[in-house]
Amino acid sequence: MSVTNVISEIKKDFIYNLLLKGERIDGRTFDQYREISIQRDVIRKAEGSALVKLGSSQVLVGVKMQPGEPFQDTPNKGVIITNAELVPLASPSFEPGPPNEVGIELARLVDRGVRESKAVDLEALCIVPGKQVWIIFIDVHVLDDCGNILDAASLGAIAALLSTKVPAARFGLGEDYILPIRDIPIATTAIEFNDVLMFDPGVDEEVIANTRLTIISTMNGNICGSQKSGTGMLKPEQVYRIIDIACEKAKEIREKFLEA
């Protein structure tokens, strides 16, 4: 067994022994989130941007917009394109090159939350039906992965969109205006380890987790997306409990977000 595996097993046993006492490695309760901070308009050349810190995890999201052709099946709606970049310095597991499974999952989850919640009024972004619409590019950059970058990225995306100004004047399409936002979807993630559920997992907790479930909910409490990963199974009662707590946590995060 390698030194890395030995350290991993020791850490796993340490976390497990804490769980038996009803404790977490950083002293939080099982459903407690780390401190969240959001800075908007941090990238001057972007139409919208946000830097989100979730504990020590940091995610930077930038939004750019330009006119382009709509999809054939939605000729009267704007287009959303989401990409994620995992900066190698953010984590030992991140490598340079094309997006890996983690990056693809991150981009899809962020995109799904924005799209399925109908947070952006895409019909309002139609310029000429069937010919020209506004295209929204959401670029997620993970700067520091200390756990739960899914929730941080999702929060960063909606924060950046809320500060986005449509650059109409630059393209000779009238005056600039604020991007129309109709909802604030919030992603909430829990992991399961030995029948214990923990929300907002830290990086060490993610490593030992059997499975992970992310729930995305809207302002009215509806679920607009979910994502499960890991080889473990969740019992029906665990799924229901995660959903209940996730919606409550999303409400708390959204209220703090709006106050800020």
C-alpha cells in the first residue's frame, strides 16, 4: 500500500470516528454550511461577473454576451452556453488540458440550474425571430477547491447573471439594459457516508463519501434539477430527507444572497 493510500485510510478512520460522536472534521453540524461571501462585478471586461467564496473554496464566474443565430427548435429564444475551467493550482487532482469528467459535470449542473429554473427570460433575448438572438456565455473558473465547488459555481453563475448588462449599444442594437432575471436557483449538495448525511462537504469529506446528491431548487421551492454521483446507494428516506433539508438551506442561502 502506498503512502498516499495509508494517509487516506487514516483520515477516513479519523472522520468516521468523529461521525460516531456526531461531529465533523471542522466542527460544523451535519446540515451546516460554511460561510458564504459573494463579490459581484469583479471582471471589468465581462458583461457580468461574481467571485464566490464557500469556506475556503473559491469560484469565479464571468458572463459574456453577443448576437448570434438561435437554435432551430427555439427560433425565438436566446441561447445559453456554459463552460467550466478547473485551474490546476486549485487542486492536486486538476490537470491542464480539455475538461475532464469533473469539469463537464460542473458545467452541466450550472447550465441545468439556470436553464430548467427559467431564471433567464430567453424570449426577451430574441432580436430577430429565427435569425438573431442574444447568446449568453457563462464561464466558470474554479480557483480553489476546498470542497463543494458545485454549489459555489451554481451560486456564482446566478450572481453573475444578476449583474449582467446586455451590451446592445456595442452591436448597434439600441441602449444597454439589465439582463431580465426571473428566478434565483440555488444548488444544495449532500454526501452520504456510513448512513450519515452531511451538507456542504469539505474536500476530505468528499473523498470518503459513498455518494453525493445535489438538489437545485427555485424561489417557490420547486426542484428544477438534481445530480447524483458516486458508487453508493441512497435509501428512499435519505433522498426525501436530503430534498427537505436542501430546500430549506437553499431558502436561507437565497435570503442572505438577496440581503447582500
